[in-house]
Amino acid sequence: MYAQMVQSEATEEDPAKLGEFQAKIDADIKIEPKDWMPQGYRKTLIRQIGQHAHSEIVGQLPEANWITRAPTLERKAILLAKVQDEAGHGLYLYCAAETLGVSRDEITEMLLDGRMKYSSIFNYPTLTWADVGAVGWLVDGAAIMNQVPLQRTSYGPYSRAMIRICKEESFHQRQGYDAIRKMAEGTAEQRRMAQDALNRFWYPSLMMFGPSDKDSVHSAQSMAWKIKMNTNDELRQKFVDQTVPQAEYLGLTIPDPQLKWNEDRGHYDFSEPDWAEFFDVIKGNGPCNVDRLAARNKAWDDGQWVRDGLLAHAKKKRAGKVAAE
Amino acid sequence: MTSDEAFKQFLLRMGDNTLILGHRVSEWCGHAPVLEEDIALANTALDLIGQTQMWLALAGEVDGGKSADDLAYLRDAWDFRNVLLVEVPNGDFGRTIMRQFLFDAWHSIMLGRLIKSSDDRVAAIAAKASKEVAYHLERSSDTVVGLGDGTDESHARMQAALDYLWPYVGEMFACDAVDEQMAAAAIAPDPADLRDEYDALVGKVLTEATLTIPDNRFAHKGGRDGRMHTEHLGHLLTQMQWLQRAYPGASW
Ligand SMILES: [Fe+2]
Ligand SMILES: [Fe+2]
Ligand SMILES: [Fe+2]
């Protein structure tokens, strides 16, 4: 899940209007950009959609890291298509955020100067080709857990963006699984890479859902507004339950000695990730935070002349047209 | 040279151009100046890699049952047959997009002729690729015009890119024994015959872009016959081929 620990904003508005608004949400009527909405709803959504969009954009980097080294033409093409999709997801989401009154440039600046976050998962490195498979299998897999329910979210443009995105994400997950399966069934070295990728990505994937939010007031508000559809723990459990049999099928071992099926609960019991590590990554101390943000800043700064040039040309053309009329 | 050998050389020239350019373009993934360019560059690279799969599969077939991957991943630099233009490093975005335009213009004209090839397999690949390349050309032309006729800085950068790349254009129109055989068999045109159409097309776009074509027809050569590639190709291959070389025989 790409939006972690999004704090919902308090709202102080006319109780009658708030009541009407909540009634619409309870009746599953979508909120559209021109409709009245509480300030807190707007601000929380901007933060959540923005964080999701930034995750798609920064998320290109760990996978793009392997495009030039992909081991076959077919795998190269699949990876290129995936990274292209992720950029497209970023674009839909920035467009959804724009309908709430924040421009793409503004929200981009907030990513670049650190005011806004992206998912902690993209601060981990991709070290072998198996990592590309693991990212599709686990990271896209975890993202889907959150995004499928968000297709029913209350904000119309966000919901519609999610519907488009989810189709592609499940495709990414299958392709990632296929890539790591090929390695799990391959040579001893390939199996070693596959197991190593699972060892490194397992707990960071569990962290993607964020810490337990059972008692969080913020989550309760977001859930009432239907911009958060499930608790973090529900989604994490669902992810573990889905992923364990997939790992077993591959003959790979999930790096958790406590992991076992609990007959009474009908779920797997599993170990919590190291939340101290999670908060370190969130604070900027993950293995790749500095490099990821530097790469995005460099792309943005190096591209300034291009954006300026294209804008200047578009203005000249418009002026030319007006003059000709 | 047997006709099979000449045919193979021709197919390698086509497939290596798209492979090496696709690799270069893919280096931009995640680092482009604006999100729309990230998407467009990835899409261009993806098309080029798809075309590579078709050209090299056919080359491998002619070459006694090699796969496209064998050819892409297990040849050394001297066996590559791409023009030097596509292997030069990306430089800034201006150089990348100018290189794309100079190549797209040649590529679209070439594929237009290959659609009428006497070899059905060549014609079929060209028919599929030419639709994609028409779009590449439209996009790179628009961007070259936008940046050439943009700000002073963008104009200066685009002119510098054109000055740097122009000496690499001529090789696309060179003609040797391979080309003579292909032309005689009506499989492919004599590249030299494409030059007038190319000059007209490129001249029109560059004029609109307010850019000046260098007054110099000197052409670096050595890529399409493998006689002398640039120093850059070897580095590109060390990256591209690394996994296949480090773990021989593994399947991915
Ligand atoms: Fe995505
Ligand atoms: Fe994703
Ligand atoms: Fe994805």
C-alpha cells in the first residue's frame, strides 16, 4: 500500500452540512470535484492521493535499475511495459489530485523538498534480477490489497483512477511471480537469488501496510469518509494469507520462524516487522532514501530547460494563432 | 558472400539498430524531464525492443537456428551491425531527442520501402514496425520543433545536439556489397536512394525548429559493417549482457 500513516485532518464546519455530506457517503453516492466537501476531507485526500502518486513515480527507480540488465529481450520488454504503466498510474493520480485544487507542479515540489512522503518500500535496493520478480510479486501484491477496496472509495476521481490502476497492478503481480518462479525452478544460483530476494523484501512488504491502527482516531475518521476501507492489520493479514501458499509453491522459505497456520483463527500467525526500522526509513534513514530523492531532484532540475522550452514554444504558437485570426 | 550471409547481415543491421537505440532510450526510465516524457520514452524503447525481437529472430533463423536472445546477448562488439549514431551516449535530453529524430526519419523512410520487400517475412515486420515508427517520428519531430523554437537555452542546446550528431547521419546512407545484394534481390532498397527524401523531411522539420544543419557532409563510419564501433558500445554491452555472461546456460 502506497499511502502509509496518512493523518486525517480535523474538520470544523457547519454540522448540518457535515451531516448531509456523511449521509451521501453512507448512501454510497460519489463525491465529485464540484460538490461541497469538508476541508479535512479535501486535505486528507490530497495527502493520500499525493503520497500514492509519488510512490508510483519514485517506484520507477528500483525497477528501472534493472531494465538495461534484464536477462532476455522478453523480460526487458515486460519490465519496460511495467515501468511505463507505473508512470501512467502516477499521471492518473496527479490528475485526481488536481481536481482537489493542487497542481501537479505544486505537489511535485512537495515531494522533492521532502514535505510529502512516498511508500517506505521504495527505499530498499534491488540487488539481483530476482528482486525485480519479488517487487512485482510482493510489492505490487501488497499494493493491490489496499487498492482493490479503494475502487469503492467515496471520492469519484480517485475511485475511477483506482479502477484503471488495479487492472494493471494485478497483471504486474502475475508477471513478477512468473519471473521469480522461473528462478526458483532454475539453477542453484538462481534459487539462491530468489530466496535472498524474499528474505530482503518480506518484512519491508509487511511494513507497506503501516503500523497497527486499531485504536487510531485518524483512521476512524478516514474510514467513516470511505477514503480508507480497511484497517492496516486486516490488509496485512490478508496479504500474508495469500502469499504464504505462493511461496510454498515456489519452494521458498518465508524468513519467519513463527509463521504457522492457526486453525482456530483460520489465518496464519506471523511475526511483526521491526517497527523501529520502519520509523527509521520513514524519517529518511532507509538504505536508499537519499539517493532516490536525489535522483528525482536531478531529473526535475535537469529537465527545467526542457519544460521551459516547450512552454515557450506553446505560447509562441498560441500568440501566432491569435494574430492570424 | 553468399546470399544467406548478406541477408543475415542486413537483418542484423536492422535489429541491432533497434536493440542498441532501445537500450539507450531505456536508460531514461524514471529520469525524464516531465512525466509525459517518461511514459513516451519507455514506450519508444518498448517498441524498439519488440522490433528487435522480430529482426533478430529472423536473423537467427537464417543463421542456423540461433535465438534472438543468443544474438543480442552472446555476440561481442565487433559482431554488432548497428550504425554509430544509435550507440553514442544519451547526453542531455536535447541530444537524446535529436538522435531519436534523426534516426526516426531514416527509419520511417526505410520501413516504408521494406513494406514492399520481395521477402514476405521482411515485409511483415516492416508493416508492423512502420506504424509504431510513424508515431515515434511524429513525437520526436514535435519535440525537436518545440525545443528548437523554445527559449534561447533550449535553442542553443538543440543546435549543439545537431552539431554533435550530424557527422553520424551519413552512415545510414552508406552502401556496400551487402546492400548491393539486397537491392538486386529486391529485399531492401539501396540506402543511398533514401537520402533525398531524408534531406527533404529533416530539412523541413529543422527549419521549423529554427535550427541550422551543419554545412558539412563528413560521415563517421564503421558501425554497420562492424569495422570500427565507438568506445561506447563495449560499455553498453557489458551492462546489457552481464547476466547472460555471468550465468551461462541459465534460463530466465
Ligand atoms: Fe502502479
Ligand atoms: Fe506499483
Ligand atoms: Fe504495478
